Amino acid sequence: MDTDINLSNLAQHYSDEDAAQAFFEKIRWPNGIACVHCGSMKVYELQPKEGSKRSRKSLKLWKCGDCQGQFTVTVGTVFEDSHIPLHKWLLALHLLCSSKKGMSAHQLHRMLGITYKSAWFMAHRIRYAMSQPTGNMLRGIVEADETYIGGRAHGKRGRGAENKVPVFTLIERNGRARSTTVANVTGQNLKGIIRRSVDPRAVIMTDSFAAYRGLKKEFADHLTVDHGAGEYADFISKFSVEHCNYSINGV
């Protein structure tokens, strides 16, 4: 797809299972189908036999010529053992990832035309996948912030709010994002996640919350804004030439 990825284009180009499956296969195996069990590329597709319960519309079933293992594109992923069509998963991924304020299972249920139980199941699995660190550490300019997610509750809002779950997110400028729930928004918890997820050569950007103190000693730099002084996005004036070059070139 040569156009920008948005809900309209996804619905137009990946509205059937074959197109959605081809999309996921390209994402998972950009260099060709590989066995999920042993990594061998000596694989071939198994065709459904006449009268088999596995229809032509089912996911492609692959078999490895080396380890003899069988697999589909969903094996080992959050989509495994799900009867929800892949094109619905693709739309759900886009909706959850593009919504700045999050999206409830009820919204997914209404927008995708699926049951609430299925929508809750999808949202739970997608959020779990988002919390798992994958690939290389975040690099360049990395923004960090925490928030509280949950239903309406009486009492204090923000930090310390009752009946809400604290969620910590790291966002690589113009790149990847990682979110995870934390028991408490303490310096030990937040800085521990940052150390495990961010390259020491990165520039960390946060607000002035005390839990982030000390990061300047462990990373290339630590820049902050003071929400109490009405400062929310005054980072650009604080960038050094070295930091900007590092972020752009990824060196």
C-alpha cells in the first residue's frame, strides 16, 4: 500500500482475510516464510484435503521440511488461537494505536461489529503485546511520561487516584513506543524500566516529577519541562546540535 496508513485505507485494502494475511506475513517474514520452531526457510504450504474441516478460507498452514513442525502466521503471536478474522485484528490494532486517549472495548465492539467479549479479548491481548519489550533499545530522543487509566472514580485525580491503573510509556521521537503498567510510580520502578528499554546514548525527556531525578548521570542528557510553570513543550530550544544529529542519524 503506497498511501498513508489510516482507517479508511486499511478498510479499503485489507477488508478480506487473504489481503490481511498477506500483510501480516510480510510484516513477520520480510525476507521470506521461515519456520517459527527452528528458523528454517525450507517450508512449504499444506493444502487442505478434500472433505477436510480446514477450508480454503482458513489461514495458510505451513510445514517445515527440517523439523517437520506445522505453523500459521499467527503461531507465537497474540493472534494465536483466535477465531476473530485477521482483518478485524488489523483494524483493532490501528484504532488502539492511533487513539491518543485510548479506546475502550465498548468502542471496539461498536466500531468493528463484534461482540463485547471479543472486543475485550482483543484489547487485552493488544495491550499485553504493547507492554512487552521487543527489538533493540529505544534510541535518539526518548520521551517518558506516566498516566492513570481506568473508569470514573470519586476522590483524588492523577497520581494517587483510587481504582485507576498507573501506565508508563516511553516514546522514541518519530519511532517506536512502549507502554507498561506499574504497581507504583516510584523512581525505582520508572527508572528501572527506562534502563532496560533505552540506549544509554539517548536523550531522555520528561516532566519535573521527582521520580526521574538522576537520569542525566546515566544517559546522554536529561531534559525536563515544568508543568507547574505552564511549560509543556519547550524542548526544542534546549536541544544541542549533537543531540539533534544523533537523533536524525541514529549514530
